[in-house]
Amino acid sequence: MVEDLSRLIRELGLAVEAVIPTEDSRFVARVFDGERHLMLKAVGNRGADEIRVLHAWAIAGVGPRWFRQVGSDAYLCEWLEGDTLARTGPLSVETVGRQLRLLHSASIPPGLKSLAGRLSPKFVEQGWRGTLSDDWLRRAASLAQFLHDQLEHEPVCLLHGDVVPANIIVAGGQPALIDPVGYSGPAAWDLAQLSVAMVGTDRRENLALLVQGYGFRPPLLDEFFRWMTFMFLDKNLGLEKQRPGSRQQVVDELSALADTL
């Protein structure tokens, strides 16, 4: 633990109960302030949008409670006692849809990045060539162009941006979304992302259940579902190359799905 975090912990009068291993953040720990258990997270420079999103959720009264920024790149929030959806298994998908509807109701904070940079043929050509087949790459680039062109015509909201099972804590039988990336964009991004990210399930069926919980079908949902299929296929093909056998089930599922799109 670096010196500035040690000093911050002392100044706040916190007792560190457990340090949580993390790949993407500088530091994550469960702490105690004398009254309640909290999470202390130092996100680094790339986490500025995460703090913006959590602040917007706190103002709207949704998301983790007791949000408070401490220092320039760290925050405290409620410690959620539970496990991630990736480990707990099935949960009412409609419940997650209702939670996403609440999170999307928060105001978009100033300066939050748009999805536009992710949705472009250039992004696909530069980032996905070498993993996707030529046919998949061509279809993904065409879809990226279509979605990019539609962004200025569709309503946007505050997106979580990384709605995957590992970022959903099941606490008391209810889902809580953590670790937002933060984008402004169409609501369909978050719904499509989770439905495609759920491994070993009927992704189209889960998408329908998410929509049922969400309350209505956001525009461009089918197109974002196809986009997410190619995005997760690229990611898992890359991981499979690094560690053969580690992602084969997911690659096979997504490949079969991509061939039907």
C-alpha cells in the first residue's frame, strides 16, 4: 500500500479489515469507520468517470449508498456483503432490468465520454483484426458504422458501461451494480451487454427478461445485441489465444451465435 493511501486511511480514522485483490484499480479494501463497514477504492486517473457515475447515482438516490469522494482519485461507499452474479448463479434477470432502469434515470454528469469512440469502423478494424474472421469483421464494421450514425438521433442516458456478471453483487437476494465505466449513450448498450456476457445461458431469452424488468424495449436493442456478440467474441478469442482451453466454451457459444446474426 503506497504512502499516500496509508496517510489517507489514518486521516479518515479507518481500520482496514481486508485488502481485495484487483487488476484494474490501485487499491480496494473493506474498511471500518467505527460505525459501518465501507469499501475504500482508489481508482487512479482512468477512474475519473467511475467517480462521476457514482456521484450522479448518489444524487439520484440509486446505486451504492454513502458515496463520498476522498482525495483526488479515491472514494468510500457502502460495503455490499454478497457474491457476484458470476459466482452465485441464477438470479431473477427481470430484477436486474429494474435496477438498470433506476440507474439510467440519473442525470448524465458533465464531461462523461460518449459511446461514439467505441462505435466506429476504425475502432473495429484496428482493434479486432487478427481475432475475428474476415466475414465477422466486415459485419462488425458495418454494424459499427450504422450505430455510430444513429447516436445523434437517439435518446441517451447515463450508462454503467460494463454490465457483466462480475460487476453485479447479489446482496440479500437483490442485485447491486458496481464498478461502472461510465458512458453517455443509448440504454440498449447496458441491456445487450449483460445478456451477451451471461455464459452458458440462452442469451436471447435473457434479453427478453431484461426488457420485461426494464419496462420497455429501448431503441436499437437488436443492433446492440449483435454488436456485443462480436465484441465479446473478439475478447474471448484473444483470451483463448493467451490461455488455450480457458475460454473455449464461451468462444464456441459466441461463434455459433455470431453465425446466426
